[in-house]
Amino acid sequence: MVSRPEVERVPGSNPERVGSDATGPTSSAEVRRRTLKVLSRAGDHPLLRSFDVTAIFTFDESQRILSVSGSGLASLGLSRETLEGKTLVEAFPTDTVTIAEPRFRDALAARPSTADVPFAGRIFSQRLWPIRDDSGEVVAGAGVVEDVTDIRVAAQARRESEERFRLSFVHAPIAKALVELDGRLRQVNTAFTRLTQYSEQELLTRSFQDITHPDDLETDLNHLSRLVAGEVDSYDLEKRYITGSGSIVWAHLAVTSVRDPDGRPQYLIAQIQDISDRKAHEASLRDMIAMLSHDLRVPLSVVTGYVELLLDTWDSSRDDERHGFLLKTHAAAHSALALLENTLTVSVLDEAGVAITRTPVRVNEVVAEVLESLSVTSSIMVRTSGDATALVDRGHLIQIVTNLLTNALKYGAEPVVVDIRTDARSVRVAVTDRGPGVPREFERRMFDRFTRSESARAGGQRGSGLGLHIVRRLLLLNGGDVVYLSPPGGGATFAFRLPWFGTPASDS
């Protein structure tokens, strides 16, 4: 900051208060006259010329410049000759006067001020203050002007940079956080609150350690220690967060540090991307590979074994023996085919590439077609009421019915009943068997992929754990859904509805 200069002393006065001299009191008008005379010669004073500022000046009550000096005058095309004796309005352009003139009046009214004033394409900081006589009356004003263009431009650039960072931070599509070195969250964006299911206020009272899965915390802290120590510039890892609802979210975390000019870390910038879907897909793929490696190998081994047996014993085997071998080979091949179809269907569903062609389809005809393909009709009863025409993708309906019937035949017990009914808005299909039903502890997971109950596993029935999962997903695509019911007296019922298409008819 530039200090205000000493004004040349009039005998018997102080630098800013000019009054009576050593010979005795003088009139107020005489004091003012002598003061202005002194100020008008101040531009020659060595003290004023010693200040390394753009300009330092004094002015009277009419805003006339009395004296001026400064190292920056020449670079602006100004001089004492062009300024001294002229009023503010006479010496400067309108845009400069518009801002400066009210501050000149403030100084003459005993109100110091500081303001940025434009001139010659530059920005100048103007500081003004009053000059008083011994009685405290303002007799003139003084000011200092400094070129602050570079400072203001740099400050504006910094503000714009900070605003760009703020906007990119707040509105980023991925979660971001500014983190203290001890792990406390300093600032979080909206995506971070969505990811963690905490409010911003809740997060700012927590550390990242509080919301990190315990099994992943040590790895994260080890990386952080190396980052703070300067051993690495950044790090990234896959970790789990515990959300406000208690659920687990998988995320890819990338962290870097902000350091001061001496290289000391100040705080951390963390970017977090939700990879839960990718992790679920990877887990599904692992499950699928494990399932195929076991469940597909079994029926193929059966097919291979019976074919080899037939080749070796064809001439010596009776017709009924050959027929029995072929039936077992057919059943194993059908099991392998169903497994592949379910696996491929799930793969297509996951890629969102399922083509849907919904047309009017008579549900009872599809059920009959499926029963014929399964070569089981005697143990299944079909009941139909009304015109059971649904608006559905026929291929999807075939797979839905196939999966429900094979599920009933594999895990349930006869008799199996398919009940098809129509109401004013939908076609309802229920497949009921008299088996043990679904274990209660398994009910909430029965429609998940690759899930099979412990009783099914213990019973040795082969299966992919995909059948019911596919049933639900295909029904949802066709505007329907499936529910599980436990009928009185035992057994299991899987019922689904589809949009109805047709006209009412009598029972048949």
C-alpha cells in the first residue's frame, strides 16, 4: 500500500491541517489562499516525486488539479503541464469522470474513498482523502492513482477459472469430492449425494472412511499414504461404498492431490464412478460360465455316453433297449438345448437387444403347442374360460409357458393344472402343481438369475437357475408380470397376466 505524502508545511500548521502561522492568527480566507498556494507548488517537492506510483496529486474545491507527480504519467501521455490548473472534467474523458467525480466530491466532503477508474484502456485504483486546516475544515483533497490492470485481469481470470471449476464440479455427471488429508469431506457434488444416498449436509459431517466398506478401507488408506508422501501423483482403485440406506455400491475411485508451491499437499480431489452394473454383469458372467461348465457338461455327457453305448451294442441290443437308450439321449439333448436357449435369452436381455413383436395370440393354442413339444400331455390338465387371446410376442409366450411347465414338472408333483381365464382387461394364466412348493426363505430370491433353492440342489435336479428370471423379464417386456402363490393344501402356483385382446365368450 502506498502511504499518503506529506503536504508542504505552512508555518504554524500540520501536513493536513493548515492554519495560523507563528506571527499570529489569520483569517480563514487567508489560510485557504495560502494553503492552496502551497499545494499548487507541491508537484516540485522531492517527497512527491519519490513515490513509485502512477500519479499522486492534490485538488481544490472546484476539482481543479493543483499539483501532480508520478512515475507513470509519461507512459499515459500525461504530464504536469497537461494536468495542473485543469479541472477533472477538462483533463479526462467522460467515462473516467463519471466514476471519479463523485469520489472527488466525497473527499471534499471529508469522506475518503477508493475506487477502480478506467483510463486509456487501463484500470487504475484511485484513493482520495481530504486535506484539513487547523480548525478541521476541509480546504482541499489529495489522491494516489496506481495502475492495477494486470492485478485485476489476473483476479478476473482466477474468478472465471474458479467458476468454471465450480460448475464442472457441481454439475459433473460422475461423483466428485474435495477431501481433507485426514479423510473429512470438504465439498461434494450432487452426483456424489446420489451415489452414496446421503444428503450434502450429512456427508460434510463424515469422512470417506465412514462410508467405505471395511474390507476395502486398508487398501484405500495405503494408497492415500503414498499419495500424501509424494511417492505417487495419483491413484485409482475399485472399492465399495456403504450408502445411507445400507446398500453396497461398487465404484471406481481416482484420487489426486492439490499441493502448494513448496509441494506440500493441501487437499485431495476424488472422482468416483458407479460400476455396480459392470460388477453385477461380471458376476453374472462368472455364474454363467460356472453353470455352463457343470450343468451343460452333464446332459452332453449323457448324450455322448448313450450314443457310444448304442454304437457298441446296437446289434446285440433288443429293440426296447435301443428305444430306452434313445429316449434318455433325447431327454438329455433337450435339457442341454433348453439350457442353451435360456442362457442366450438372458444374454440378449442384458444387452437390451430383444425385439418385441406383439400380436394377438390365442394362449390356449400356445399351451397345447408347448405340451406337444415336451411330449407330456397326460399328466397336465388345461382349463380355459373365455376368449383367451392376449396381445403378446408369440415367441416370448412360448418360452414363458415352457419355462413354467418344465419348472412344475421338474420341482413339483402331479397333477399339474394350467388354468387360463379372461377378464375385462387381461388374460390370466396360472400353472399349479402339487409338489412341496417354494421354501419360504427362498421366495424373495426365486426370480433372481442363477438362483436355485437348497432343496432343488439337494434333490439333484439339473437346472440353470434362469427359468423364472427369464419368465419375469419377458413378461415385463410384454406389459405383464408374474407372481408366486402358495395354494391351500400345499403345492405351488405361478400366475401371470397379459393384456387381453378379443371379445368375450362363454366358458368352454
